[in-house]
Amino acid sequence: MNETTRKAPTIRDVAASCGVSISTVSRVVNGREWVSPETKERVQKAVNDLGFQPRGFAQNMRRPNPSTNSYGILLASPSPQIYHDDLFMSILHGVGDIAEEESKSLLVARVPQHYRTVDDLPAIIRNKLVDGLIVGGIPISDRTIRDLAAIGLPLVVIGRYPAYSRYSVLVDNYGGTRAATEHLIERGHRSIACVSGPYDIYSFQDKVDGYRAALSKHGIAIRPDLFVEEEISGDPVEAGYIAAEELWARQTDATALLVLDSQMRIGVFNSLSSRNVIIPDDLAIVGYDTQAATSNEGGFLTNVSVSGLSIGHAAARLLSDVIRGRVGERLSITVSTDLVLGRSTLGASAGSAR
């Protein structure tokens, strides 16, 4: 019996699989133009499932020192909502800026929600179809990080992950939240509530530790009744609403509130609106946002501002240096935060808040 050889999938196969045009597949694979997040995810899934390799890549891999001329971005997120997140889009644009400078393409993929083994990773990573990888998002397990490091691709992580500490870009979440809490204390607040995501996620851990450090510095008791921790693996906006409702149900004497996630803040504001709470007369509020989101607040919200663009630039430059052997065995870059003051805290002091 003659053995038939399975033909390698073509770009036409990918297009047919996900119901888009060949030109759309080409744009996604080469990172040349923006397409909608939903279409991009559908095309990349088809690429991974079929094991498609662009012709230029296949030719390039036959060279003595192959390069894919592309960077990979791997996201850990429970849902496609991350593609609508201001911080992620800002980071992606930052990485894209550096990739464009270096004539690199970008391939974006997500960690499967129910990750078990390295075989669950996208094919572009398992088969090393990128020159290097930037990893970020929540939640992401230490096991996933270790599996990624074991593949052998140059790797940069965004955030603090003890399982991999060689090359990372961190955000000064501790310092940012501490500064925000001290601002509220300087405004006369002593009953400062806090709404957070899960403490076992390192970014929230750093934020909560900064909040608690500021209270301790000023001799203010850390009160469990003023702290609400809510799971965000589903809908973070709904999680913010649920957390706020739980806080109000406790009937605390809080005069100020710190919300440690931009999506949770939306839910918190929905809850406040339903209860006709006036900010800052009834309650002073500090949020946590990207600089892009901050510019749209019209000076209302006091918030800890994070530049996703700076994070993206730093991560891509570090990855480029790692690929080229320009850095030592370990390097961690910290991106600072800014406290942007607005009417949500400046309009009233603790004496005038409820």
C-alpha cells in the first residue's frame, strides 16, 4: 500500500477554516495592519490548530542561523475581554512601536484557560515560530511560566513571577498605591476602604501591601472590614460591583475608597450610581488606570496612572537585547507610576465626606 504524505496547510486552508479572506490572514500573520481583535484571535487559532507556517518562515528556517523576524506576545487571560482592556492595548502598541523600528512582525496568542501541559501552548510557541516571547496577563501559574522558560525561547515577563526572574518588566504598584493612600491620609481620611482583586496575584499583592504600609506608617489600624478582595477570573466589572455591594453591606464608616483595578472601578462606580452616592461629597475615590484612560477622565478621577506604552517599550527593548546577547544573566526593569490628582479626592476632605 502506498503511503501518502500529508500536505502542509496553506494560507488558503487557514482562510477557509476561519471564514475570512486570504488577505486578512496575511495581515494577521505578518502583523502589517490592525484587524479587529475577534478576527485576529480567530485567525491565530486557525494558524495554531492547522500548524500553518508562512512561506517566508519556512524558507528562512532552512538558513544556517534562522530567524523568524517576529516577536511573540503571549497573554494569560480568562476571556477575550483582554483585547478591550486599555492597559493591554497600550502595552501592545508599545511593543509594536519597537517591533516596527526593528522591522519585526508581531504574533499574539493567549494561554488556554484550562492549561495543563506544554502541549496546550499555541503552536507558534511550541514550534519556536518567533525569535522571542513577551508574556503577561493574569492569572498565570508558576507552572506555565516554568514550561515557557523550558522551551528555550528568549523570554521577558511583564510582572513579578518568582518561577522566572531572569528578565522582567515590573510596575511600581507598591509605590503607586502607597502614594495614593498617603494622599488620602493627607486629606484627613482615616477610614480608607480598599477594593482589590485576589491577593495571590502578585500585582494585587504589591498594591495591597503599599496600601497597608501607608496606613501603618501613619499609625492607622488595618481594618479587615474596610478591605474587600474579589475574584476577577470571570467579569472584572461585575467583580467590582459585587465587591462594592459587599462593602456597603458592612455599613462601615469609610470616607475614602481605593479601587486597585481599572475594570473593577467601572463596577464600583455602577454600584455607587445605583445608591446615589455623590463623589467626593459622600465618598472620596482613587482609581487605578492607564495613562490613556486617565486622559479621558476630564480631571475628575484621582488615580494611580500606569503607562502601558512605557511597559511595552521596555519589554520589547529588553527582549531585543536578550536576543542579541546584550544583557547579563538577569535584568529587571521597573516602570514608575504617577499619582494624577482630580476632583474625586480634591473636592472634599474627610471632614466633609460622609
